[in-house]
Amino acid sequence: MAFLSSIDIVGSGFTAQQLRLDVISENITNLNTTRTEGGGPYRRKVTVFEAEEGKDSFRDILARTQSGLVSNAGYINTAGVKVTEIAEDPSDFKLRYDPTHPDANEDGYVEMPNVDLVKEVADGMAASQAYAANVTAFNLLKNVISKGLEIGK
């Protein structure tokens, strides 16, 4: 059924945005982490999204429907979005003068993480809005399915 693939698409958006919010939370949590297991300060992480196309495009499905071939046999994967990687931001670390800090270099400067709180909050708001848009799409889809089921009454 076609509405099931729509649920899969919305679900992939939920999953992707939730992971994005998790990564943003990790960045904010490590805002002042100057020492990591790998050595050096914490490096900001970002999620990389990729569109996941279904087996058939809308045009292909419409052409099959118009020619009488309505079967969805062989329909393997649905469209949506997926997180391909959680990458590290290669931007430079910030330097802060604090000669009393245990991680200060010989000049008294401490390398701080390349995390900008304003940028993280803005990214978090964007991810939250995208998640809310997925909730709206899911509720609309739920209403359409509910109304469709009422037709048989």
C-alpha cells in the first residue's frame, strides 16, 4: 500500500532529525572540554544527510498506473533521508589566554573546542523545526488514512 511508504519517509525524517539533535547536544555538552581520549580539545561534530530515493520515481509509478500496471511488486526501498556520517568539523580551535589552566601551552594559551554555542542553538532550533514538520506530516497522513477507512462504513 502506498501510504505505508509515506509512513516510512516520515519515519526516516524523525530518525535523522533526532540523531541531529543528539549530536548538537553532545557538542553543547563538550563546549569547554579541553582534553579528550584522542588528545587535544573536543572537535565539533556535524551530521551529514543524504536523500534516499525509492526504487521508483513518482513519474514511473504514474506511468505504470496509467498503463494499467498498478502492482507494487519489486518495490524494495522507500524514499526518505538517511544520515551517512557524523563528521568532525575541521575548523581551527579557539585560543584562550589562561596560563593557570593545566592544558595551557608554554605561552599560556589553551586550545578550546571549535564549538560555537550560538551556531549550535541555531542548528538545534532548525532541527527542532524540521522534527515538528515531520510531526505535522505524520498527523496529516494519519488523518488521510483515518478518513479513507471511514469510506467503507
